[in-house]
Amino acid sequence: MAIVELQQVRKAYDTKIAVDSLSFRIEPGSMFGLLGPNGSGKTSSIRMMIGITVPDSGSVELFDQPFDRKNLHRVGYLPEERGLYKKMKVIDQLAFLGQLHGLDAATATKRAHHWCEKLEITEAIPKKTEELSKGMQQKIQFIAALLHEPELIIMDEPFSGLDPVNATLLQDTLVDLRNQGRTILFSTHRMDQVEKLCDAICLIHRGHLVLSGAMQEIKSRYPKNRVQMVFEGDASFLNNNSVESFKNYNGMAEIKLRDGADAQHLLAEAISKARITRFEVMEPTLEEIFIETVGDRVDA
Amino acid sequence: MHNVWLIAKREYLERVRSKAFLISTLMIPLLMGGGIIFSTISTRKSKPTSHITVVSPDQQLALDLKKELETGKDSRMTVDVISPGNSATRATLDSMLLDSQLDGYLVITPASDSNKVPSFSYVPRSAADISTSDSIKTALRNVLLRERLTHQGMVAGDVDSLMQPIKIDTTQAGKKTDTTSNYVAAFVLFFLMYMVILLYGMNVARSIIEEKTSRVFEVLLATIRPEEMMAGKVIGVGAVGLTQVIVWLTTALILTGSSMVTAFAGNSAHVSLSAMQIIFFIIYFLLGYLLYSSVAAALGAMVNSEQELQQLNMFLVMPLAGCMFAIGPVITNPTGLFARILSLIPFCTPLVMYLRISLAPPPMWELILSVVLMIATIYAILWVASRIYRVGILMYGKRPNLPEIMRWLKYS
């Protein structure tokens, strides 16, 4: 069973193809990252999942059924740009949005209070939206997507414009929700966020799928050929023949090894020439995988 | 249906709670009431109270004129009589004019022949004081006519009764209505309907643009259909308009029912509304509002900002403004062919048919036909508008041209 399944989805606006032959599936209870640079088709894909737009061809399935608006009350959605009534009081706004998702007014209000406490914005409750900071508005929007306890949570760039403290607060909240068994899909152009949080990802570029699958599985496809080290002294060991390329930031080096090279040889030479305080063999970051994959395609 | 109700409720409560609503609800009746009171006071005051001098060798004529000007129907002047006057009189009077002791003086030169009319020359202090010179003219005519009739041997009482203004009692068949008051009420309600339909139609468009720029619609569209959004919005904003109209009408009824207006304005300004006028006002207001607000919803969905909306405004304003130009012909001949055809065109029906009802009730079949035609048109426009709405609301950037809009209609 899949909570979300896209098959060969295509969507074109007047002249531009936003998404083309995009397929992926999201397993129940997973945290799924939809990745890609700006303008790669993330928002277009998300809009088709919640019925704001309809694909030109291909199919979108939610909860193992062909797309049906009736299932939308099981989905919570946070749009990329804040969509709140500026002049409305926060509590009225949340109660209204909760009711649109099928809650009664009392339950919606109660849950809104509960969530505001949890996200540390109780002082915002009696205020109008326009009086709040951008970060606070983002939290209100975040709450609005969760009030009706949806099984599937879809968030378009949920952490953009937040300071690190608040971004972490929301990330932790999402992890909690995943641990409760909800399925979460979020989009971002920040690869580092996805690495920490996601079980599975889909990477898109110019409307086309580049990579998709479970995080560990994707990473294991790529060799552990990255070394990060901190040292004092002579840097000449960096010219070792197992090194393909390196960047030396004044005693902090990032190294890419040649295919098949053994990091132990490099470490041995380094010890003989410099004082090593840290030496770590690393998986490639998603960013590197992305650049590598997209770069290959461009070359080909 | 539940979603439509939620959207409408939010729209209604947010608007009714706003300061702008409170102010406009209070200000319009205050301005209208104030206007009526001011105009009645100012017309009463406008009976000229000037101070003039009459120079005449014919003392009897001068005294009759003085009586007419001081106690006559239309003026409350103060009149001094100099009879017969000498060569220095005019110079003295001129200097009095300069000192503002007088508002003007009238010099009567008797005719050489008793069958001819004497000649008059009036010297005002200010040439702009038309009401004084008009009053003098009327008074002179009355005095001369009376004098002439008496001369012919008529008794004074007969002269007075002959000179009474003629009254025509206008009652419509079977009913006892005061036509002047009907006329005033029709006019006031006509403008009220014009204003409210235009105002609230624009509010629907503005509210859609607001949701578009604040991107709220994206959150809403993730749960409800565009048709539900549009219906809720039109109903919510319409309910606000209806609330305001009911407040105004109630105020008007209380005001006209009480002695307040009568006390200020006398019977001539008494405004009365018949039950039929009120019922049809509400029916045509609702239909007119639905018609224009669905057009406005489509316009709002097509544009990205209020500035762009201004450019498309003419689609809303033009038919309504056209009705304004038609007021003249409709009033002079409310049962004529022009008025009958115009009142059946759905975009004009609310205003023109309503005016006809107030002036001379049209036959029932015309009323029913007009309502049926309006409902059919509203249905058609809602169909088009909801399609434009569902596509247009997701469009940003440039305004769509006509072929693009035609393409939108084929979607879904």
C-alpha cells in the first residue's frame, strides 16, 4: 500500500512544462523529502496531489485510491507562501480553517490553543495575523495544517524563513508526528535538512525525476569516497596518489578519493607528516550526489 | 453546502465587525436625513427678507405692493414707501445702497395713458440677488392684475378666489397615494439600489483579489471546491449588503413614521413607502446583486490587483450608469415602450423595473417575466464566472486576454 502514488504525471502551463513523466510512491508512516532547486517543479507536483490543479496526463493516487476530493480531509497542507487572512484574529482564523476540515468550532478552538502552547506562540492567539512576525505566521500556518489530525501531511517549504531555533522546533514536531504513524511529505531546496529527517526522497530537476528511493539505499549506491580531516603541520600528504581532489581550508581539508582507493593509505601518510586531530571517512552528501547526477546528465 | 455556509459566515462576520461597515451604516442615513432637513430649512429661509424702498407718485399702487411684498405668500420683505419722491430721492437711495442700508429700490413711473402699464426700474445692491427681483416681479403682476380687475368692477373677494392657484388631485385608480411622496421614495430607493449593488459587487471582486494576493485561496482550495468558495463569498458579502439596506430602510420607516420629518419639512416632504415598494426593493436588490456580483467575481478572478480591477470596472458600471441616463424617459412615460423594453433587460431590470413599480405598477406578467429573465441570466453568468474563477484564481502574472478566457471555459 502507498499513501501517495504518482504515475507518469505530466503538467504543462501555457508554454512551460512544469512536471514531466514523474513517478514516485510514499510508504505509510514515512518522512518523504521532495527535493530540487528552485523552479524544478516541486510546488506543481504538490498542487496536483491535493487537487488544486489536475495533471494533463498520468495519475495521482491518495490512500490507494484514485484521487478523490472526499479524501482531502485526511490531508493537511501547508502552502509555500503564507495563506492567511491578514485582518483576522489568529484564534478565529485557526477555528475557521479547522471547521473547513470538518471539525466543530469548539474542538477546533481547543486544539488551536493546545498547538499554540506546544509551538510557544500563546501570545499570538488574540492578535491579528498582520501584527505577527513572519516566523510566527509560518507557525500559525503550520498549526492550520495539523488541527484536523491528518493522516497525510504535505508541506511545501515548511522551514523557509525560520530562524534555526524555530526551524528545529518544527522539525522535531514533524519527527514526533512521523513517530505517531503519520505520513509526511515536505519539499525543500535545502539538501542538508532532508539528510537528517527523511526516510525516503525524490529528487527532481527541471520537472524530471533524478533520483528516488530510501535514503540509505540511495547513499549506498555511491562509494564512501569522502574524507574530512583536521590537522596541524605539513599539508603535502594531500598530494598522495589516492586523492582525486581536495579543498584545504587552513588545516581543515575536504578530500575526494580516487575510485577504489583506500583511505588507510592516506591516513598513514598524513600521520607521518602532520598532527591529525580528526579523520573521518564519509558518505557523499545529497548535495554532492545531486550535483554529480545532474552534472552527468548535462554532460550526456 | 456546509463549506459554503462556513465561507459565507466568515465573510459576513469579518465585514460586519469592521469599522468601515459601522461608519457607512450610520453615515448614509445621517447624511440623507441631514440633507432633507437642511434642504427644507434652506427653502423655508429662502423667502426673500430683503429691505427695499419703493418710489412711486401713485401712492395707492406703492402701498398695495408693500402689502403684497411684506405679507404675501412668497415673501417677507421690509418695504419703505416714498411718495411721490423728488429729484434728490434717487441720489439719497443710491448712497443708502452703498452703505448697505438697503438691498435695492424700485422706481415706478406712471404711464402717460391710463390703459397702459406704468414702467418700472429696479436698482439692486447686488445683481446676484435674483430671488428679490423675482418676488418683486410676481408681486407687481399680482397687484396690477388685482387693480385692473377691481377697476373692471369685480368685488375684492371674487378677485382673490379667481387668483387662487389651481389644485389637481392626483390619485391613482383605486388607491389613495400621494404621488409626490411616491416619487421621492422611488428616487431615493433607486439611488440606494444603484449604490449598494455597485458597492457590494465591487466588494466581492475586492475580496477575491485579497484572497488571491494573500494566497489564502490556496489553503482553501486544498479542502473545498472553487464553486463553493465563490458561492460562499457572494452570499456572505450579499448578506452584509442586505443587513445594511435593512438597517437603512428601518431607519427610513421610523423617521417617516415619526413626526420628526413632518415637523421639519412639513407635509410636502413626507416620504411614504408601500409594502409593495419594500418587497420588490428586496427582490430586485437581491437579484441585481447576484447578477452584478457574479460578474464581479469573474473580474476579480481575472486580475491580480485592485489597479487592474479599476480598468475592468466599466463592465460593472456601464450598465448601471446606462440606467441612470434612462431615468428621464422612464419617469416621463413609465408605461411607454422604451421603459417596458428596458425594464425587461436583466442588467437594467432591478433599477428600471423598480422605478416603474414606484411610479405606475406594471402588469403582473411583466414583473414575473422580468424575474424569470433575471434568474436565467444569473444562472448563465454564474456558470461562466465559476469557470473563469477556478482557473483564474491560480493564474498570476499577466492579465488574460479574451481567447485565453474562452479556453478557460473549456477546462473541467
